[in-house]
Amino acid sequence: MDREPERDAAARPRGGGRDERGPGDGASPAAESGAGGAVDGGGPDGRRARREAERGERRSAGVSRRALLTGAVLLGGAGAFGYSRREELDRWWWRYSGAAAPRVEGEVDHGGAEWIPASGANLRRASRPRDFGIDRVVVHMPEATYDVTLRVFQDPSHRASTHYVVRSEDGHVAQMVRELDVAYHAGNRAFNERSVGIEHEGWADQPEYLTEAMYRSSATLVAGICARHGIPVDRDHIVGHREVPEVVRVCPGSAWDWDRYIELVRSERDALG
Ligand SMILES: [Zn+2]
């Protein structure tokens, strides 16, 4: 996320100190998605998602998974086409049947992360990667402190969230949304569905927030995400928020050292084997 639009009162923490406010860097105040401020994503994604989920539930009433998959085989026949057709219908079933992948309260995807859940209003429950494949990691900088970022994503009125928040001074990681679920962080619905979002405490115009501890901890986190989901470690798949299509943002800012970061992720990924 980039900055806090003046009109978005929900994003503005009380107190107004430098630590709790965006710098006003002149970036576009809000993406078309309604994303903005000390928070990304959000907005219409949630409303659309709920409508879609409701429609999906109605459509899928009475359709068993077995019937669907049997149908897939009949439709597709043998061979590669049949397999992809089946896979496609399998995803469809996971999206619309109302089935949910098992989840354990408080369980985190990244070992060592602290579970600090975002408000349920700021995410869409899903069963990734069964319903939506994950092939991107989106790097953000919130223009806010770690604590303020957590508070904003816990606020149900904000309509935005992220999977992880990394603290500048020591690289501590909070997980706020399960990788199973869709966090509203990218300001682009298709990107939200396919990605994992990570906020890094700090401001784009204050490179002193980009500590060694934060880079290293984030690299370990991203190496694990890439390993879990089979995501290649490169700049096509690990992107900045500003690189998401149709998003006008500076996030994570020009000081972010991409070469060093990708190198760190690669060495962490190699260490995982
Ligand atoms: Zn961002």
C-alpha cells in the first residue's frame, strides 16, 4: 500500500504523529478497486466476491463432486485435454460447492509467524490452491508502522488486508490471513486471487526502514511461500504492488533493493532443498 488518502477516515489512525501517517507522496490516492491509504486492495472485491459466492452456492446445489468429476471425464475423454478439463471442473467445484478446505484456528502457514487475524470483513474465504492457483507474491510497503498496519487490517470497515506483515526493526512476521484465503491487498481482483501479499513496515521515502533483518526475514518467508506453491523465484513471479496491472501506486517504493532481495530469496529457497 502506498499512502493514506485524505478522504479515507477509516485508514487514519488517531493521534496523527509521523509514525501513524502516510507521507503524502503525491501518488494516486486510491485504486479503482477502492484500495487506498494505509491499506491496499479491498473495496468492491469483497462485495463482488460475496455476490459471486451466493450465486455459486445456488448453482451448485445438488451437484455432488463425484457427479461433477464423472461428467468431466465423459466430456473430456482420455488424454491431456481430458485431464485439464477435469482439473478445471475440480477448481470450479471447490469454488462453488460451498466446501471448505480444513483449517485450524491459530495455525500459521509460515513457521515462526505470529497469528494476528485480520477482520473477516477484509478477506474472502477460499480453499487455495484448490479453487484458485497461487503463482505470485506481491511486495508492499504500507506507509505506516507495523502496529498501525495490524490495526488497520483488523478494522472491518477498511475492506483491505494482507497475508503477512513484517516488522522493520527485527523482521518479526505476523500472519493475518491464511494462504488458503484471498486477502484484499493488490487492488486487482484477479491478482488477489492468485497471490500472497506481504506488507513491510515503513515508508517509501524513508529507506532506513529497509533493514537487513526485514529483508532477510521476508526472504525466508517468500522462499517458503514459493516452495509451498511451486512458484519460481524471479521478478516475473515476485512483484511489487506498483507492477500489478491497472494499479497506480509507488508501493513498495524505489528504495526497495530488488536484486538483493531476489538473491536472498533464492539462497533461502536453495537452503530449503
Ligand atoms: Zn501496496
